[in-house]
Amino acid sequence: MNHNYLLVLGMLPLLLAGLSQPASALNLEEQLDIRPLDATQGSSRDVADGWMQLGNQQLNEGNLTAAVDSWAEAAEIYRLLGDGQAAGQAYGSMGAAFATLGQYPEAERALVLRIGTARDNDDPLGQVYGLNNLGNLYVNRGRLLEGQAHFEEALQLARTTGDSRAIGLSLSNLGQVATQRGDLDVAVRLLEAAANYRILASDYVGEAHSSNSLGDVYVALGRETNAIGAYRVGLRAGVEAGNSALQIRAIDGLLGIYLGRNELNLVKQYLDQRSALTLGTTPPDLQTALTYRWLGDYYLKTEAPDRAEQAFTRGLQIARNLQQKSLEAEFINRLLAL
């Protein structure tokens, strides 16, 4: 069965973050289980499907609040029709969206409904995705042990189904928990296995997530050569998925390594890719500003202080417009050091 993932537009940009920083609320594009709904006849079913499709459209437009309302309408009709699998998918969409909006009690209620509905309808894959969603909700609220328990239960269920995508997601989430707990050797084993399962599933978004996370752990362990390989896989998978945020995350990992090694030809190569992904954004966003930071650092390495000053000044303007105070301070410090 095909398990398509929704792409969330308008989420905070993915930055190369420290390993201690928790993941963003709930990554819809990685966590959601959106399976094709069985086409049944009847006007009520048509209305429910219409609400579901409207919610998906509103999600893609970045209007999560409206999407939740549409999915709630769909879920109620599916429930009255006795279609538990479809109702469960709607609850899962609602839960992940509530989490992204920071409405955690509502998210928890929706995800518990999602898991219970899947269990009642003998839908193990629905349970897997619901458990992973709920586990992520707990992890992002600092409740690591509860999150880990849900991921472990999800992995056990996923293995019974033999579904590579579901197994890969569960392993990847366990790897993220191990990373946050500082168990980096365990994290490497889990994330390596997760990436392999996601390759088997042709899950490019998931493969990019796991590979980029693996690159971060390799860097923390001082295994730069392994990290380069992982980030390159993440970049390739991000390109295959058409996901610029995942590409940028991989590129940032590579830039950090190559800039540190003073391998400036490779820095220039990846800077060109980052610039192509970010400098044409209108209006300029956070990733645009970060590209100017990378450019300034590169120009300093190539002994072009005037160009570095131009890049830092442009980045500072964007950071101020976006009210990104910490980034603004970084640019000011770089300019003062010229």
C-alpha cells in the first residue's frame, strides 16, 4: 500500500542545530500517514472526502488552523459512516497540525483518538504512525522516556507488518531520542538502520531526515568522513524529494566541515547550491540571511574583506527586518571583527 507524506509549507526553516536542541514541534512531512482512502459510493462519503481534500489543500497553503477545522468535519462524517481507517487518518492529520501550532493538549487528544481508532479497526500501520506522532509530541515536551516507549511500541508493530517505511520512521525516531540523551553510539546504529529501511521504501524525505541526523551525530563523534557521506546522501535524497529545507540542512553540514578544513573549492560548490536555493526568495527570509553569513565567512577565508563586509551587512539588514536578535548580534560581531 502506498503511504504518501504531506509537505508542510510555512514551517520554521530547518537549521543545522546543536545535537542538544529538540526537534521542531511535529514534522508533518516525515510523520504523517496519508494513505489513499477507499473510494466508496454515497453523497455523505463524497462530502467527507471533500472536507479531507480541502484540509490537505489548506495545509499546503500554510493555513493549519483552517485545515484542522476541515479535517474535523471529515473525521465526524467518516466516524458516522463507520469508516474507522479514514477517521483515524483525519485524527492523525489534526494531531500533527495541532502540535505544529503549539496546541499540545488538543494534539494529544487527537493522537490518542488516532491510535485508538486504528486499534479498534485492526489497522497496525495506523497505530504505528499514531504512536510515532504521539511519541514525538512527548519528546518535544521534554518527556523523553514516554516518547521512547511509544517509539519502541511502534517499532514492534511495524516489524510485524514488514513495512519498510514504518520501520524506518520508528527507528529514526528512536535514534533522535538516543541523540538527545547523549547515547551517540546507539544513535548511530539506529539511524544507520533507519536510513537503510527508508532506502528500501524509496522514502526520499525520510531518507534525507535520517541521513542528515546521522551526519550530525557523526560530527559530534569526530567522524567527519562518515558525516560527509551521510550529508551527501541527505542532499541527494532531498533533491529526489524536491525538498529544499532538507537540501539546505545537508548543505550546511557539508559547509561546516569543509570550511573548517579550509577546502574552499568544495565550500564554493556547496555555497553556490545554497545560494541558488535561498537568495531568490521574496521577501528575503531567515535562510537568505544565513546564506549571507556563510558567504561572508567564505570571503574572509579567501581574503576578500570588502565582499565579506557586503555579505554581512546585507545579512544584518535581513536579520533586523525579521527581528532575529541572536542572528543580528552574530552579524554585528562579524562586522566589528573586520
